[in-house]
Amino acid sequence: MFDEDGSLDPTLKFLLSAVLVLAVGKMIWEWLTEDVSRWITDDVWGLITVHPWWAGLAVAGGLAALIALGAILSFRSGASVYAGYDDACAAQSDDVG
């Protein structure tokens, strides 16, 4: 069971770890399938169906915040998002000459 230095046998250590991982996995699976799914289907969906205008405003506000964040980050990094025909011609003329 124990080695001479007092450490646990590697086989027993593996078995103990496997049992603990399976127990934690089972608990997480039960939490996801029972509690989280009920929270999403009952609580969140119920809130959306009771207050559709507020839910729509929240989604629109979140999308607007994401678009603003993307615009700020792209402006701050200085990277051009779009490359037009003139940019391609300028890059090609630089390579030729």
C-alpha cells in the first residue's frame, strides 16, 4: 500500500485519482443536466417571454457595445479593416519598382 518513503503506491494513486475524477464528472454532469438546463428553460426563457421589449433592448445594447468595442480596438490598433482596389495597386507598384 505504501512505499518505503511513505508515498502511496502508483497503482493505488491512479485508482484513487480515477475515482475522484469520475465522482467530480458525475456531479458536474448532474449539475449541467438538471440545474442549468432548468435555469435556462424556466428562468431565462420565462423572463424573455414575459418582458420581450426589455429583452430586445438588452440584446440590441449588447450588440451595440460589441460593435463599439470592435471599432475602438480597430481604430486604436491602426489596422485597416478594408483593402480597396487602390491599396492593392499601390502594393503591387511598390513590389515592381
